[in-house]
Amino acid sequence: MPMAKLTLDPAFEVGPVERRLFGSFVEHMGRCVYTGVFEPGHPEADADGLRRDVIELTREMGVTAVRYPGGNFVSNYEWEDGVGPAAERPTRLDLAWRQIETNAFGLGEFMAWLREVDAEPVMAVNLGTRGVRAARDLVEYANYPGGTRWSDLRIKHGMREPYGIKVWCLGNEMDGPWQIGGKTAEEYGRLAFETAKAMRRVDPDIELVACGSSNTRISTYGSWEATVLEHCYDQVDYISAHNYYDAVTGDRASYLASAVEMEQQIQDVIATADHVAAKLRSRKRLKVSFDEWNVWSYTKFGGESGLDWEHAPRLIEEDYDVAGAAVVGSLLITLLNHADRVGIACQAQLANVIAPIRTEPGGPAWRQTIFHPFALTAANARGRVMRAQVTAPSMPTERFGEVPVLTATATIEDDQLAVFAVNRGDRPLPLEIDLRGLQNPTEISHITVADEDTAARNTEHDPRRVEPRALQGATIDGNRITAVLPPISFNVLKATC
């Protein structure tokens, strides 16, 4: 079997492991909120209607930040509908997903849920049907101590202390023709600038995310970022990136190599942002917020126009297999390999809707296959990301040409080394890890997410069909570690150095 080699040297690093890279996304879409994270009357629900089983799985998954309330939903959302006594909140039509929105779950419930899962909010504001004033008022409601109209209303609603929300998204996918209140790049850039200015007047310490392109396939990709940032560069801290990776289109090898596309997109967005910085003669350097990413067979989705008006329908509830877990693992590796410039990342979504966690109304919650690479990476990636030099056999793909079968990264904190590796190939892959500049490693362990049947899935009736398992056989010889990676697998190798 051809061997792959990974060379690591602590003198060469990418940057610190940013905890916000392990973010998720809760949108009022399908069953993500209702019967997902929130289901009053469920046997596992607490007094506030929050599902404890989902809370425990979210903690186990290691989620550190959660984007809310959308997504496309936010562009027709009036945040005032979701605060105050639940019995007094209006029921609305959600135009994004043609759903009946009861507003039983809103900002207060979301923040209470976040406290339970110990995660940070990434709050989006409506720049579709609303704008500067509503965004400014929401920051005042959430973050101002008291003594003003909106902060006193928060206190009246039972929250004396400010929520202290730090990260705010200036709208969502405003380039998309599907977006309610979509904008041209010129229109959005000006609106983002003015909204950011007003929000910072209320709270100067917030961090702001400008909308980048909704995907790499849209015709304005690249030019959108350039135009938008020329207007609002000095008012924002991040430019967003979104993308989904489809198992249906193209060949299987291209799907398994999806991280090549994410890698290129990150480089494109960084290059565009730095180009604008040069034009503006700014020394400030923006980071990327990759705040929507996942595996999703989007070409099978008929679009929102074909949906009926329902409350919490079953919408794009994808069943993930082992190959999907390997792809998700490779995307996490790519985010870590750009930890110097990617500061936030949110896997979309958390529950039911293209999600790592699935639930049944009144029934159980379980981990999908893609849960495991996220949980393993969030738990073990610590300290600094080392620059990984990969030498590996290649495999042919229709979309990307020849692609290495191995993608990998590594982190180190004190004397604890963690290597994250994906074998994209359909054969076992011997791996040699050359640890230059590190003390002789000891106590090697190897955990994999793999299965002889790469189409294996976890289901309500067989929720533990695919789980991480320990592999024997990893060895240490001086400063070299050797192991064999199963076909189409996500792997974590840990050692003390």
C-alpha cells in the first residue's frame, strides 16, 4: 500500500486554535427550533420547554458559539415579536420557508438555552425588510444596562443584567435573489456601513460580520465582497462565507474532496479583503466568519416556493452516512488550517435541519454520523495549529483534478499533540508522522470514525450504528509515529511529546 507522510515542526504554526471555530447554527426553519431544541411537554423538557437531551448532546458535541435566528428567516423577522410574555406574542408568516411562526421561542429563550449549553451567541439582524433603526434598538435591548426605552423593556421582561452579545451579523446572504429584501452590492455595502455605525454608537465593543457571497456558484462571487467592503471595511471585523457540499452532484471522489473547494474559497475571500485593505491603505486585517457550512444534498431541494404553510414541518432532514462524516472531518481540518484568518465558523444547522443531532417529537434524540468528527475535533484541538506538510498518493476527481487522498492538521498545547486526518481513499492508508523539533512522543492513541459500509447511518432505531472506536496498531519509533487509516475515515491520533 502506498504510504502518506505528514511532517510537523512546532517552529512552524498557523495560529492559535480559535474556540469560535466550533460554532453551530439555530434557525427558525423546519424543526430546528420547534421539536428540536425547544419542545414544551416533551418528557426531557425543562420548565422552560428546552429539551434536556438536546442540551446534553450539544454540550457533548462541544459547540462554542451559535448563530441565531437565521439564515433566510432573519430577513423578514421582527425581533420584538420574540420578546416578552409568550402568550402575548403574535403568530406570523415566515416568508423565507413558508412556515407559521408562533414566536414561542425568541431571544430570551435562546439566551437561556445558550447558558445551558455554555455557548456564545452570534446574533443576526434583519437588513432585508428592516434596517438601521431596528438593529440599533436590538443592541440597546440586549446590551445596554438600563434607563432607556429598550433596555428597560428587557428588565421588565425579567432580565436585569444585559445579555452582552458581542458578535453580530449584518443581515444574511443579501446577494441572494431568494432573500426577502435582497440588495445589490452597492445597496448592501452602504446599508451595512450605516447600520454598523449606529450599532457601535450603542455598544462600541461589539464585533460585526458583513455578508459575503452566499456561495461560490453565484454570479457576483468575488465582486460582491470587493464592492461591499469598499463601503464598510473599517466598520466591520469579519466578512462571511457560506457553502454547502453536495453528495449528489458529480462523482463520489469530488464529494470526498469537497474541502478543496472550501480551501479555495477561504483563500479567495481573504485575498479580496486584503486587496480592499490595500486600496483603502488600511492596516486592519479582517477575518473570515464561515458561518454556514455543511454537507447538504441541496440539488434535491425543490426550493421554498413549493412548500406549504406549516408550523415546524420536516424540512431537509438529511440522513448522513460514513462518507459524510469523513467530508465533515475534512472541512473541520481546513478551517483549522486557516486558523490565522478564519475566526468564526458555524456548522448549519444544529438539530434536524441538515444537522448532526436528530430528534423525534415526543421521542428520542440521537447523534448522526457527522456529530462525531465535530465532537472529536472540538474536544481535542487545543493550543496552536501546526503547519502540516502532507505528502500522499493522489486520487482523480472530476471537479478538482488530482487530489491527495490525505488531508490533515495538528494542534499542540503544552506537551499534548493531536493529529486530525482524513483518508479520502477507498483503501487503507499507511501514515507516517514525522515530528521534527518535538520530544520523543509517548502514549499514542488512535480513534477513528469509519465503517466497512461507508453508507452506514445512525437512525432512531439504530442510533449507535456508527460511533468513534479505538484502533490498535499505531506505533512510535523515536520521533516518528506510524498508523494505518481505514478507508474513507476521520481519525484522531494523540500523543504526549
